[in-house]
Amino acid sequence: MCSLQDMASETKSSQAPGQLLGYSLQVTECLRQLLIASSGTTVSVEVFEDVGLTSASDQKTAIQTKSSLTGNPIADRAVDFWKTLSNWVKPIKAGQLTLDGTLFRIHVFAPKYGTIADNFAAAETDTAAEQAIAAAKKELWGSPPKFPKKVDVAESLRPYLETFFAAEKATQVQIVKHFTLSFGSGISRTDLEQLLANKWAPEEMLDHVLDKCLGWVKSQVDSALEKQQPAAITVDAFNREIGAFISKLRFQNILNDFAGDPSQAEVVLHKLKIYVRQLELIETEEDEILAAINSYLRAAVNRTEWAKRGLVWEKSFDEYEKSLCTLWKNTKKQHDLDHSAEAEEKRGQRLLVECMKQRKPLEGREVPDDFTPGSFHALADVLSVGWHPEYKSVLTGGRKDKK
């Protein structure tokens, strides 16, 4: 089996990173291959190709990744297509890749069509490959021996055709014979989610596990490149890492946090909400109000996601809110007895702090830190709970705020 050190000597001469999209697509394809390749396979990035597979028996697959954002990369006269073929000739001449031990593939991230590329991919015998090459040469250069259309070939395309068609016949034939095409749907994340669902993760975990996969693969690749080492990941190491992560998600007694940080626009709108007015009644500081808005919004997102994904029974939220109301009522009664002589604002602040310290489980499972506080604020928004001793009277007009 090929070692990582062996791969280092085979690294492509042009290993400088391309544009961000190109690098991103390489990481995406690396993950795709890790999800579908067999045990014992090593998947590499920018070692002997954009993405490379090396099997336990040292069989290599050289994969060129192509975006479809700026045209068709496998069209008959696409520079990208012929540049790839000519680039495969060079490592074969240099002995870095062998004709009998290497498969060649172009992966396009959306469905595309090219007559020559399709004919090459369909050629599975030496004879079929020879015929496909002859047909391609006739299409692009014209009939032999004069090749009258050769002079009309675009300057940008000419050197790549020359390199490929000038290669030894056996080299041309074996590249075409071992050439395949593969395509994505055009939405890479959806493609990866489907593969992940087929291999491992239940639907409710897909987003979380896929983010872990992408982050871990990118981290491994970046770390290797920074150390000037071959960026290569074994399927077995990937399976161990992600398998352990999924097991942890399945068996830990915790609800996943699906909420992101709220936008500035959301924060501004929520400053007009009743639960914020409740905080203002007890003279809560601005940074605490902003934290409350963040908790309210994040709890709302998680409540929706848990219900949608079937992680929590919807009626459990009602039971959770009732338990919070009971906790608030008992806490308020105790504070009213212990601190009746204090100013109303001070008593409200004490009650708020005590409730915000709570972290009640939902269906017996641990919740994210801001879920209980956010749920209290949601109850405060409909006046089911409050902080000021006379919050209902003040907010509904039954009593004027002393301020």
C-alpha cells in the first residue's frame, strides 16, 4: 500500500492553491469520496491530482474537479477538458502515475454534456478507445493526414491538444480506456446529505453531522498543507472520527443547538416587544437586555427545529412552560416574603436573576444554556410571568409606572 511519504514524492508540481471556489470544491469532493470509498482507501487533496484515491492494493484514481459556474467544462472544445487530459500525460511520462495502475476521472458538480467526453467515458476496450480518439481528432483537426481544421483551433486550446495527441498511442488509449465522468446535482450540500443519510446519520442529525464532516476534513487538509505534508486522509480514520461523533450524539442526553446568532435587524425589532418592556420596568441594563433578546430568539429557533425534526413532542413544550410558570410563582412568593421592604425594581431584579439561573431539562434531556432563559422571556412576552411586582397593572394600564 502506498505510504503518505511515498505520496509526498508524487505531489504535483503545480500545487499552488487556486481560487477559493476551486479549493472548496476539492474539499467537497474529498468528503464525497470518504463517504463512498471502501475501507483501506486513502483520499488525498493536491497530491497527485485535485483529489486522489489510493486503494489498499495501490490502485490510484486521479480525479479532476470542475465547477459548472462559468460554462461547460467538458464541452468538445473546452480548454478545461483538454488541459486535464494533457496534464495526465505528464505524470505518466515522468513515471509518477502508471497506465495499468491508474483510473482517470473528471467530476463536475452539476450535470453537463460533451460528445467527445461522453465517447471517451464510454470506451472500455482498446479498440473503442482508439476509435473515440480518432473521432475526436477528426472533429477538432479535420481528416488525416492534412488535418485542415488544425489551423483554426483557438490559441488557448492548441497546446493541450498538441500535448495529448502527440503522446504515445498506448498512453492516449489507456487514459481514455480508464476515463470516467461523474456529476453532482448542482447543489453540493444536498448531494453530501444524501450520501451521509445512506451511510450513517438519521435525518434529524444530518445538518449537525455534515457540518462536523466538512469541518473535520477541511481541518485535516489545512493542517497537512500548513506543515507541507501530503494532505491525505484514510477512510478508516474518517469512519472512526465521524462514527464516534454520531454515537455521541445518539447516546448523550442532550438536545442539539440549531440556533445561530440573531441579526441586528431582529434585535432592533425585539426592543419593542413586551418582554423587553418588562426588563425596562425593573431598570435592567442594556447589555442584559441584549442578552435576553438573543436568548429569546435562539430558544424560538430551537423550539421550532426540535419540533420539526421530531426530536421533541410538541405537547412537551406546553408542559415545560407550565413547569417554568410554577417555578416562577414559587420563587416570586419566596422573594415577596423575604424582601417585601425593598423597592419594586430591586425585587424584580432579584426575581429575574433567580429565574435566569435555572436550566430545566426538556423531556429529561439537557437543553442549550439559553433555552430556559429564552423560554422565560417568551412567557414574559405574553404576561404569563413578570419581574416587576405589579407588572400586569403597569403594562396593561391599570397602574401608571412610577417612573
